[in-house]
Amino acid sequence: MLKRIKLTILVVWAMLLVMLPAAPVFAHLMLIEPVEEGKIQVVFDDGTTCRHSEVVVYDENEQEIKQGEVDEKGKFSYPPEDAELIVADDGFGHRAEYVVGEDPHQALPRGPTIAVVLAGFVLVAVIFQYRVKKKKAQV
């Protein structure tokens, strides 16, 4: 029994040690930032512009209003009176959406996100512990 508890604790610590160094590393996130009314700029989270994005602007009925590519500065103009949703895609797996009028920098809350990740680690550890216990019972 004590051996199983030690094993579970060891597995959880090993998972944490493997995952914690990777915590500050983020994927290359694409963002749509409003520049002025009727104009947006497509950038990456490190501040570099995304010069090869295709932008599609939709109205409130999800009908396409305008489509086109950003300019060399990552900027794109659209009709502001009808626009509801703007979607940018660079064709390399980066995609960003922006609802006109909302804050483009909404992030996931840090506390609950960390809690969910840790709960996932504990769940994996419990599953492995259950499998070990079941194997020992069969022998």
C-alpha cells in the first residue's frame, strides 16, 4: 500500500517536472488588432506582422461581406457598418477571429487553467494506479 502511494506521488512529480519547464513556451499565436474603425492589423503575439494572411469579413447573418489579403504591413480595410466577425488565416495553421467591438486580447483565466491541467495529471496518475492494482489482483 505504501509502495503504491509512493509510486503515485513519484508519477505526479515526474509529470509536473516534465511539464513545468515548458509552461513559459507558447505557440506562435496570431491576433487581429483593430487599428481604427474599418481597419485591422494581423500580427503574431511577438509583435511581428503577418504579411501572408487572407481575411474574411462576415456580417451578423454570417454572410461574407469582403475577402482579401492583408498588405505588406499586415493591415486590411473593411466596411465597418456591416462587419460583425473577422477571420484571418495564413494557410500555415494560424487562424484568428475577432468579433468587432470586443477586446481582442481576452486570455484564459490563469488559475482555473492551471487547476484543470493539474486535475488532468492527477486523473492520469489515478488511472495508472488503478491499472497496476488490477494487474496485481489478477496475478
